Amino acid sequence: MQQVFRRPESLKDVQTHFCPGCHHGTIHRLVADAMDHFGVQQRTIGVASVGCSVFLYGYFDIDVVEAPHGRAPAVATGVKRARPDSFVFTYQGDGDLAAIGTAEIIHAANRGEDITVIFVNNTTYGMTGGQMAPTTLVGQKTSTSPYGRDKSKDGSPIRMAELLAQLGGVAFSARVAVDSPKHVLEAKKVIREAFGFQVEGKGFSFVEVLSACPTNWGMTPLAATARIGAEMIPYFPLGVFKKEENA
Amino acid sequence: MSKRLFVKGNEAAAMGAVEAGCRYYFGYPITPQSDIPEYLSRELPKLDGEFIQAESEIGAINMLLGASACGRRAMTSSSSPGISLKQEGISYMAGAELPGVIINISRSGPGLGGIDASQADYFQAVKGGGHGGYHIPVLAPNSVQEMYDLTMHAFDLADLYRTPVMLLGDSVIGQMKEALVPNPRPVRELPEKSWAVRGKSNAEQRVVKSLFLGDGELEAHNWHLHAKYQVMKEKECISEEYETADADLLVVGFGSVSRIAHTAVAMAREAGLKAGLFRPVTLFPFPEQALQKAAARAGKVLVVELNTGQMVEDVRLSVAGAAKVSFYGRPPGAGSLPSPEELFEVIRKQYDQAS
């Protein structure tokens, strides 16, 4: 009998601490699958960020450096420059990457560092209890935007994948979602493609993943997943915004 | 015999770093230390090293964190306002026990302050600087030669104790030119970096982190760090004494001001006053015992600093009542650097008061 589905080698056989309906587990699996696909697990150095994804080292069976909040692209820069033969990725949330870490992501991308960034956008700060994030949609209620995000005071949600696609150093920038089997399969393909850019030394690659945070959205897992298609994708369109070898 | 060079203190520190095997530099321009990144941007590429002018001081310290996590000798440099920005990263490196050298050619403050020689960042350097209750070794050179020698020493201390190490100077030490004998790196047995990430290659996973959430884990980690600081206090104190054997007044100063105080003490000796000079070279660990001994012998201590009184607190704690401690400070700013004559007058007045 042929085995057609199994845990990726790069993932540990452990339970995660993620809430029911959280998509981090799915995204972890897709990242691990891409590592397995290219056979890079044994030379991978992951850079964990601050937020729900800080426990990266508990789930991926790889070497990991933990970065201060928002600084993962700078830490990854140091790692990749010091060990150019390693495969380096960061895994960051929206508060981490698009608020406190804006300078680090923009400049690592602009330098064209040969790293891959997985950016999980769930429109809120998950770990700290659902505060307004730079990606929170206009009108969305959070624990620090109790009347809904007000564009005139809080600004508009930032579209990072499009923004980074403008920079000269970026080779690959895309946005995917994990709200349906079809989207998960597409996300798997795109994350693989992004990893391929680094494996072949083609430059900086970035994948934004739209994901649900049922706990902080105050929704059931099913309703939260449905919100991605109903509210997030219309503002954060899926697609590949840049694909340019040796950018 | 080694050749003699005539270079700036900042250049000497950069040369010391290269001699110590540092091949990774991450920094951001700020006066009065920019000679360091300028020198290394020229030299590191020739040695297959990496030089990055970072987007900020925060970016630079975190690149250092990343390179150091890979087990490489790496450094950054800056000056006071930039060092403030680096404190987050220094705290994370101290927590994760990562080596790394940070050169602080400090300037005057608070705020944007000025670019003059200053010792106003003593507290920031020796009392932790960032959040979370840690210390890092702090070395205070007072010559171009020491900028070179102590930078090499800083890399060894960093690897030996798995800690960031700071070299604390100011514009006097960084910008002045003196003769330098570029001695080869001292041979010192250092532990293997069996903690460094490298891509696990089917071996045990390695994780560099400062997050400890398990019951009792973080408390144990803090006691472990504390124990390291105790070992440093026992083994790594460096100080220098001048004319202290028969001194009845012990002048205490570090870094740039110790050079001026040295001349003032020599003037006092010529005038028949038995002054001596005690210079802490390591500010953390502070040379408490050597200072206590010299101070008790003299009975009277005069602390001179380019601030309104910071190291004097550690001097008082070290002396522990065994001598009378007084203070003379010149807070930083244009025109505030004391002359040898001015310090000689301060010394002479100590004797007037005694008689």
C-alpha cells in the first residue's frame, strides 16, 4: 500500500499550543513541506519572531535563532552573511513585520538579502490579546479599536506584499491564503516557489499568508475562516506581485 | 620588533578587531566613531568578511546577534545616542548568552547633547543599560595602544564568558593620534562554540533564545548569569596605579580624564604633594579590591569624571568607608574638558583643606 500523506520530516511530532481554528499549524506544515521538497532541513536556520510564532523551535526540527520583536530580518541578515551556505527564513506576524519591524523588513528586502520571509497576516496582534494591527481592516473592532478602525485616525491597513514588490532587491513577492483546500494547495505551491528562489540563490523572497485568528476575532473557526474570503481577500488580493530573478 | 604606526584611536580599535579575527561588522554612521566603519568597510571585503551599513543602530545590533549566533566573531560600534538604540539587542544577547563586541565612542548628552568627550554613559554601560537585570564587561582604554589591545581582549572575554562586551571611550580616545605597536593577537584557550546554530546536519537541534517560560527556568537562568558575573569579578578586574605606594591622596579616574589626571598627579609630585593615581581599566567588573587597598592606604580619595558624578558611587561602595571620598566633575560640553593645571589646582586644594 502506498503512503500518500504524512508529517513532513522538518516538523516535530508534537502538539502545538495554537488555539482551535488557528492557521499557524497549517502554515507551519506548508513551510516544512517546502523544506522537505528542497531537502534543506539539515542546513536551515530559522529565525523566530515575537508573537504566537515565537515557539517555532518547538515545532520545526531545525536550528533556530530567536529575534527581538520586529528584528527578524536583521537577525536573518547576520545569519545569512555569516553562513551563506545555510537556508534562512523568518516567520513573522503582522504586528512584528508591518509595525515595529518596518525598517528591518524594508531594508533587508531592499538589500536583496538571500533569505525567505513568511509573513502571517491575521489582521490582529494575537499573542497580546487581539489589539489593532497595521493590517487591521477599516471598521474592524479590536481591543484597542473598540469603535472600529478609523481610517482618518488610524490610517489604512498596509499591503506589505505589494509594497515590498516595489523594491529593487526583491526577487519574489506574493500573497496567498489558507482558507480553503484550493487556496492551501496554491499556498503550498507559492511557498515552494519562494523557497526555490533562495535555494537557487536568486534573491529575497516574500510570501504573505492571510490567516484566521478565531480567538481574537471572537468567531468560531468556521466563521473566522469564512471571513478571510469575505473581508480580507477583497482588500488583500491574492497573487504574485513580483517574480524577477536576480533582482 | 613590531613596526610602529601613527594612527587614531578609532582606527586602532578597528585594526585590533581585524587582528582578533573579527570578519563581520554591522554599523550606522555617527560622530565621533565613523572612522571605525570607514576603516572596516575598506578592510573586511579584502579578508572575505562582511561589512553592512545597517538601516539603523537597531538593525546593526540585530545583525550582530545573527552573525554571533552562528559562532562568528562580529562587532558593531556607535556613540551614545546610537548605543541607547542598541540596548534592546544587547539585552537579548546577554539573555541568550551571545558573544559580540560593541565599541562605544561616547559623546555628551542627554538627548542630542554634543559631540564632546564625555563620561556620562558610565551608568548605562556598567549597570546593564537595557532591560532585565544583566551586566556586560566594560573596558575603558585611555590610549591608542589600549584601543587596539583591549579590543582584542574584548573578543576573548566575549567568547570566554559568552557575553557582549563593551569598549567605552570618547572623542579624546577615539580621535587622537598616537604611536601604536600592532602586536599579534594573544594566544588564549577559548571554549568551543558548541551552542552556535549551523544547520543541524542530522545532529541535535540548536536554539539560541532568551525566552524561558518553564517553571523555575528563568530564575535559574538569572542565577546562572549572576554566577558568571561573580567569576568575572574574581578573575577579570584590570586596574593601573601610578605613584600610589606612598600616596596620601588617591586620585581615581578612567579613560580620557585619567590621562589628564596623570599629568596633574605628576605636577603634584613635583610640588611635593604625595598624590597618586588609580585607574580602573575594567569598569565592569569594577576593580573593587585593588581600589579598596589603595584607598585605605592613602586615607583620602578624589574621584575625577567628565560628568556630575557616576563612577564615584562605585568608588564609595568599594572603599566602604575606609577613606574619605570627594568628587570633582566637569559635565560634558564644548570647552568643559579640564586642563592638567585645573586638576592640579583641585588636588592642591585637597591639601589646603587638610592642613
